[in-house]
Amino acid sequence: MADNNEKIGEKIQRLRLAQGMSPAELAQQSGISEAHLAGIERNEISPPLGNIISLAKVFDVPVGDFFGDSGDSPFCIVRSDDRDAVTRFSAAYSDSCGYSYQGLGKHKRNRQMEPFLVTLNPVESQTALASRHIGEEFLFVLKGKVEITLLDHKDILNPGDSVYYDSNLPHMVSCHGNEPATILAVIYAKEEMIIL
């Protein structure tokens, strides 16, 4: 992607137009509703990582492209003061109502895993839909409490707890309680999603 300052919604719209896809075609291929995609393209809705992975697959681009990461090295070292945060929140919410993540694999080419340090913030009302996409996910709670829903199973994870699941299971991950939570999240995108 050419512009690291370009918002994710703008990148998605640019890719859709470059590939000559209508909003309806993108919705059908990605499994994301047309209304939800329209909100994402207008930067009114923040796409969860699952949506980004699905869109990367449709567009046949590396997931890292959505975050300005070209992946041009056979290894990467990310210093604690060199982690770029990407904040996810709807324009209708304040900063404290979303979550942010920092990519921990930037510049590593041909990666099949996407590691993130994720900060989950408390939200007043949970309107998110369950996500599902190809691959597997591993989450390790570093700080705070995390609520996870997998199919019809709901659980609370505390610091030191972890969960590993197939990403094609409907899943939701959110902060539990009034304090932010921090997790290490690793998404294995399988060979179909190699990050070039």
C-alpha cells in the first residue's frame, strides 16, 4: 500500500475500486454485510481483525498492507519504543471505548502468523458481532480481565490465562470490567494468507 497514513477504510475502498468490485460483490466474497462494509469504507465502523483478514484474502494482499507494513525482511526485531499503535474505534465512540493493537511482526516477510499486543478498553454497550475467518488464534492475557465468547461458551480470562481456538468458530473478545486489559494475540492465517 502506498500511504501509511491512509485510514483502513480508505485502503479498503481503494482496493475494491482498483479491482473493479461493487460493494455487493465485496460483501458476497468477504462474508461481511454491505452496510457494514459501507461504514468501514467511510471510517465510521472499525473493522475487527477478523474482517481485515477476510478482506485481505478477497483482495489477495498481505494483512500487513492494511497497517502500512510491506514485510521486506527475513526477520524482525520490534523494540518496545518502536511499536506503532493502530486504534480501532467507531467515530461514534471516544478513544476510551475501542481497542488498540500494536503489530509485533512488522517487516517480517512471508509470515504466516500475525502477532499483536492488544489493549482492550471498557465499553458501555457491546454491539459487536461475532467474528469468524480462516486460521487459528492464540490469546494470552497480560493484564486485566478479558471476556471471550466461542460459539455458545462464554468465559472470563485473567492475567496468565490463555485460549487457543480455530478462527472459523464464531468468536468475540472484549474487556471485562472497568479497567483496560492487555493481551498478546497471535493469529495464524494459514498458507492461504501468507504475509508476503
